[in-house]
Amino acid sequence: MRQARGARRAAPVARRSPARKVAPEADGETRRRLLEEARALFAADGFRRVTVRQICAAAGANVAAINYHFGDKRGLYREVVDDAVRIMKETTGDAQTQEGRTSEQKLRAYIRVFVTRAGAGRGNHRWIHQLWSHEMAEPTAALEHVVQEVVVPRITYMRELIGDMLALPPEDERVLRCVLSVQSQFHAAMANPVSTRLVPGFTADPESMDRLAQHIADFSIGGIRSLRTAAANRHAARRT
């Protein structure tokens, strides 16, 4: 049967071209760039101030790339934090590999590792200290993860060492006060606007870091010994 005059012919159906596949190496490179730029931006401005558009623009990626690779901005931030946690846990492990030594020797070695790593952090790993500063000022859900994975194991280890040096249980309040006193001195090795003004000529070269680590260890161990002696004297006086 002939088509009725004036009837329109159906428009031909356009064939879809097959979806262009992204090479795995290109996909991986985009992910790497996003992580790298996000690390720098989060370290500089913190999680809340950085936008998805900023990160994608810096990485030269489509604005949908973060959702594709990480789910959302929080997922990307968690990956950045996980990278920092991995590096910090490596430092903790290196600082604790002191088998067969006394508690004083272990504490001295522990201090040296952390001070020299903090000095080195002025370079490649400076972003970790900056990121941590933002987390403490404006905590996110990642803070608890860092505390449990990094801070608690470090404090626990130092409590065991200093508790042994003071002949006190690790959970004793006096032990914790000593731990916090030692830990707070590590900040002297980290570059910040205050420290650079107080000690303008200070550099993070290996020799300077060694001298600083030696000072912190001598000062801390001397104080702990003094507390132990004072406690022993008080105990002896009560017995007489």
C-alpha cells in the first residue's frame, strides 16, 4: 500500500557511536593529579575552604572527576588523610625499632627520629604538619581516625617507656604529664611563623636537627630522673 500523500517519512534513527574508552594509564594519571593537587590545597586552606572546582581546575580535570574517582570531596579528603596516616605510621614504626635497649635509650632514639623527621617535614612532608594544624583548628570526621591510628599508639609507647623510667604504672597521671612535656618539644623542629621569628637563623640541616634532638633528649631525661629521685627521697623520708 502506497504511503498517503503528504505523510511524513519517519526520521532515520541516529546510530550512537560507541563510548570512548579511557585508557587505564590516563585514568590513573587523572586520579594521581587530583590527589596531588588536593593534598596541596587541603594543606594550605583546610577541608572546608577548598572546593571541588578548585581541585579539578588545579589538576586539569573535569569537575565530575572527583565523584568518579573518590565518590565526593569527603572521599578524596579521606584518601589524602590516609596517605598522611601511612607516612606517620612509618615514622612511628622506625622510632620504635629499638629492641634490647633500656627505656632511656629507647626514648632518646624515639626523640631523635621524630625531631629529624619533623625537620625533614619542612620539605617533602611539610603538607602533613599543615594538614594536621587545620584538623586541630577545624576538626572533621577524619580527626578521630588520625588520633586512633597515629596519636594513641605514640602516646601509649611513650607512657610505657617513661612509666618504666619513673617506676610508675603507664596510666599514672605523672607519667602522662611527662609524656606531654616531651611531645610538646617536637614542635620546635617544625617551621611555623612563630618559630621562624624567635630563631630566625635556625635551619633544618641534619647537624642542627641532631643538636636539637640531643638537647630535647638530655633535657627530658634529666627532668624525668629528677622526678624519680624526688619521689624516692619523699618515700624514704616517710619511712624514717
